[in-house]
Amino acid sequence: MDEAVRRAISAGEREIQLRAGAVSFQLVRIEPGRFFMGSPPGEAGHQTNEPLREVRLTAPFYIGTRQVTQGQFKAIMQSSPGAAKNPSLAADQILFSQAIQFCKRLSGETGVPVMLPTEAQWEYACRAGTQTRFYTGDSEADLARAGWYRENSGERVHAPGEKAPNAWGLFDTLGNLWELCSDFIREPDSTPAVDLVGARSESVGAMRGGGWMEPLESCRAARRSMSNDMFGGAGIRLVVSV
């Protein structure tokens, strides 16, 4: 592991920087805790695969403050995803297997084990202590402050960091791009609620947060769907476990 990163993690520093050649990635530390994952039946847009339950995470982790950009993706993978070639835009149309390969290559270049977040890590970090539909509140105006969705995106992907972050300093967890997770919780009601991890494979995982082409109901913190290599259009947010 990069010595500076190792010292920062050991010291419990709030932020770490992963550097690979000319690009870098900023991650913030998320402390362990409890939260209610999913949504109540009365929430507008509620889905049956979002049962409300208390989940406890026992270990801290670091998570990217922004979605990986096209420039960052190309620096690691030597190719640009998506149709719009702009290094500042969030990297879109990434297949699940490509996201796994990206994490492996970045791990090799930085000496730091990098991965996609689990569904539980993603939702815990997205909510940042809130229990509303969006981390900014429950209304459409609240979502408009937090993310790009069908009604305000101009039918295109945007650069990360243009909307209001959540209380823990994360941008665009809602809207702009669906974000891939390393697991998929197939039976949310029966999976243990401590350090919750669903099924994992090299080709299938969850995607969370909605995207620029989605209605507001799909950009709720609880919204979850499955991604595999038949689906493009998703983005990447990085995690480093402690």
C-alpha cells in the first residue's frame, strides 16, 4: 500500500488521495454506525425490494466524493466509455465487468485495495444520517438541488460536483448516473443486518441512485436495481475498506 495513504488511514484522517499517474481520486472517511435501509411502504415511489430495516456497519470505510470521470477512467483503462468524449464528465455506459476490471487495475497502480461499495455502504453513505426520499428532503425541489434527473438534466450526463453535496461531502449520489455496487441483496428480508453484504459475482451487481434519464422516483436513496453486462449507462464510485 502507498505509504502516505497507509499512514492517513491508520491515523483516521478525514480524506485520502489515491494517485495513479496523472490522475487522482479523493475519498472521505465514513465512520461506522446504524441506519434504516430501504423505504417505508408509504414513501412515494416505494418498491417491494426496498423493505425498511435497521442495518449496522461495524467498520469505517473511505468512499469517493465524486463519480469517476471519463478522464480518470481513460487514464486507467486506456479507453473512453460512453458516447460523449469529455474528460470532465462522469464516466457513463460502464458495464459491470468493466467496473470490476477498473477497480483491479487501479488497485494495482496505487497499491491500495479499491472496490465498488456494497449496497449497504452505498445507501449509508448516500443518506448521511437522513431518512427522507432524497438526502436534501422529500420534494422534487429538494432533488433538483441534489442531482440531475429527467426533468433538469437537459438529456445528458454532467460533470461530477455541480449539485449540492450531502452532509458527508458526497456529490451526485442521487441522479446523474446510476452507480454500481459490488453485491446484490437478493432477499433483503432474510439477509443478516450486521455488515450486510449480498451475493457477489464478476458479472452481476446492484446499481443505485438513479440517473439523468430517470424520473425522480428512481433517484430516491432507497431505489435499487440489478446491473449486468447487458446493461450500460452506469457509473463508478470507489471504496477503500479500513
